[in-house]
Amino acid sequence: MNDVTCGMCGEPWEYYYLTHELAEAEKKKVLRGKGCPCCDWGESDRATGEYQTKRVRSIANATDLDPVEYI
Ligand SMILES: [Zn+2]
């Protein structure tokens, strides 16, 4: 499990993809739990926002970032 979970909709994103295929600002939004392209950045019905704990845990597991900065 090397994916970062979207905090809004639960969509898994490969960290490599976030880093190389999204703009830096978009990557930051995913990491900070502001949604992702899949949930229209938190605007779609999919975006329940119930995955924020899972998101922080996924950052700890899938990246070398400090998850504390993304709580
Ligand atoms: Zn999403």
C-alpha cells in the first residue's frame, strides 16, 4: 500500500503520480486533504471528507514526508 488517500473521497493516489503528474499546488492540496481531481477538489458528491485520518496515515506509510505537518 504505497498510495496517498484523498481525505475527501478516499481515492488512492500513487505518490509518484502526485509528484510528477500534478502541479505542485495540486499535490499540496491532495496532501493537505483539500480533495483531488477525482472528487473535483472536494466539490463533488463523492467528497464526504471522512478519510482524513486515513490520509494522514497514508502519508506516513507512502511518503517520507512528516505526517504531523499534514494533520
Ligand atoms: Zn478526492
